[in-house]
Amino acid sequence: MASRTKIIAIIGAGPAGLIAAQKLSKIENLQIHVFDQKPSVARKFLIAGRGGLNLTHSEPLPKFTEKYEENAARFAQFLARFSPDDMINWATSLGVSLFKGSSGRMFPDGLKATPLLRAWLKELEGAQVQFHLKHRWLKTEADQKLLFSTPDTPSFEFEADAILYAMGGASYPHLGATGSWIDPLKSEGLDIDPLVASNCGFQVNWSDHFIGRFEGTPLKNIRLTHNNRSSAGDLVVTKNGLEGGALYALSKGLREELQQGSTRDISLDLKPGSEEQALVSSLSTPRGKMSLSNFLRKKLNLAPIQIALLHEFKNNTDIQNTDKLAALIKNLPVELIGINGIERAISSAGGVKFSNLDDQLMIRKQPGQFVAGEMLDWEAPTGGYLLQGCFATGVVAADGIATYLNAA
């Protein structure tokens, strides 16, 4: 006698939900339904592709897992189920090769998300995964009965044998991740940390003169330090402050300190490839009739924005002193006065605490219901760690669903 086809509902058509759908679609007698409140899938995934789609990182796994900080041990187990090598093989299976950038980050050939997503969706459709778009999840009732609202009906019901919640956090809410799932899940007894901005920009009190000239200007090849943690990379000056990968890597500690109600300084190294004493030697040479700005530009190859930053934060007396100027180029304090809103953050922290879940990411109080992706209470810097984490948790949850249905 043939076994009954079992129904799986995946709520959220982002990376975690789609990779779970792909994995489960390979199992016989499972019917996969993916729901999303937007009219198209993987919108944030496509936005990530505008920056080159950094899928993962090439560094050794022990160093890789350190990026998940207090969740490092947990993510070491998740990455054992879907590793960076698995990510590379997954993309290759869809006809897209990855290459390693100079920083060790892994990107698809062409640096675009669209070809990869197109191939991914073609495979899912070929595996008869069914998509239900413009369906906003409202709540889940007894017996795995899901309630959605759609443009056509305020209450659409769908019953499933297993459910995966993969609705994302609350960054870039216009793309679909709004955190609206928090109250319904809290009402079911789940312990959920508030969602806060992660990999976010920070506010700086720029002078009108500085921001009028340099808003939108990139600050290349610098190093930031805060509380003995350093991060190299680029920044961009915004109207309200600073954004960019070098700052995102330090965002967790900065956010936590700023939330306590005081400003925080970061140290900006404008010439990370040069030693301070070498700068002193270069600056000690006669500059003749050259202005200080021209001298710094020609002698140290400082960009106009770097020179302007020195003037922005320090007085002329310090800048005219060779030793002090060299020290400032290597260690320029920049005061952060606040955090940019979560709506502009790359990702969010907080979410469903792991204490609610078993090792397969199933909700202990609600057997058959699983959580993956940015709905979970974790964070990681940009650089391939975010997408890798979302994919890995999606795979772990998919394996958990398969195990649960086999035992049910």
C-alpha cells in the first residue's frame, strides 16, 4: 500500500526557505508549498546581488565559525550539514561557478544574483514545488492549520503535515521581512528577543561643510578598531554618518554599547599599510611652498576625503605637528552618536531563541513546526557568513522535517 503524500508548508521564499524546499523536493511522497507575502521571491537575495552576491567565504571552517561569536559552536554543527564547499557545489550544480576574491570571499561568475536565482527557480519548478505568492501569514492554529490573508480573501486556510517558518528578520522591510511574525509566535509561548539592527550604519555629527562636500564619497582601504577588535575594508560617508563593511564587522559591540546611552569612539587608521614611524619620516621632509593638503596628497597619497577627516576631528595645532599628525593618520578618533534604523540595516539580530528549539530547529512546544534563517536569534558580519548561515539553517530544518515526517 502506497504511503500518503505529506504536505509541507514553507513560509518565506528567501534563501533559507528555498534551500529547504529544494532539499525536501528530492524526497518521495512529499508535496512542497512555498508561501510568500510578496509578488515575487527572494527579493533580498536579489538586492544582495547588486553588491556582487557574496555567497560564502574560503577561510578554514574553524575561523569561519568564529564569526558567529556566542553561537559559534552551534553553527559549527550547522555548517557540518551545509558547508562553504557545499555552497560552492550547490551553485555549480545550477550551472554557476564561483570564484575567490582578493579578500577570500566567494562570488558567482558575473557577480550577479539573477542567473543563479533563475536556475534555482527552474529546478524548484521542475521538482513541482508549488509557490503561493501574495500570501501573508497571520497565525497557525491547532493541527498545523495555517491562516493567510491574500488580495482576494482576508482568511485563507491551508493544512500541512509540517511547517517551516523562514520569514526573515526586519531589515529592508519593503522587501518583505517585517518581523510581523513576532506577536503570533509569542502568543504561542515562544521566547523571542527583540529584533535590532545588525551590519548597520552609525551616526556621526558631521559639520555642514564636510557633509556638503563628501556625502556619498567612499573611504577606501582603511582599518577600524574598537575595543581591541579591528576590521579592514571600505566605508561610505552618508548624510547621517558612516556605512560599509569595515564598520559592519564591528556593529554588534558598537550597537550594544550605544544602546546603553552613551557615544562611542572608533579609531580610524587612514594608512593601514604604513607604520607610524615611517609616516613621521615622510612628513618630516620639507614641503616648501606646498599647502599641507597638497603635501599629504603627494607625499602620503592621501585622498581629499582622508585629509578632510583630519580637519573634521582635530584642530590645526595637532595637524601642523608632525608627530601628532602621523599618530592621527594611524589613530583618528571618530565619535559615533547613534545607530541607523533597522530598515536600512543589512541584517537584523534577535529573533526566536534557540532554547525554544531542538537540534533539528523544531519548536519543542509545537512538534512539526520548524524555524530557519534570520528569524533565529543569531548574527554574523557580511562577507559570506550571513548567506551561509541562512542556507545552513534551512538545510538543518529540512533534514529535521524529513526526520519528523518519517517518524510521524
